[in-house]
Amino acid sequence: MPAEKANGRTKKRCPICGKPAVAASFPFCSERCRDVDLNRWLSGAYAIPASKTDAEDAE
């Protein structure tokens, strides 16, 4: 998501919807987007794929 420049500073964008972030919910634009992100973390949507190591293969 591209960032906007205002007064020489880069404004951050909400990682969920792309709207400008607000200080009260930074780095999100609203409590709704903050809750959407939390739900994604808790449901495992942001899980990092891993491969088995040699030690796990031996077991």
C-alpha cells in the first residue's frame, strides 16, 4: 500500500483497508480494522508455513 506525504512526513496507511491511519488506532484507521487484524491472528490466518526439520523426520 502506498504511503502519502503530508507536510514532509509520510502518512501510514491502514494495513487492512488502505485508508489513512489514525493515532487512536495506529497503525489502523479504526477499531473495526484493528479487530479484523486481531481475528486474523487468532484464527491462524497469519501463520507462517514451516517445513519439518531433520530431527522431526527421525521421530
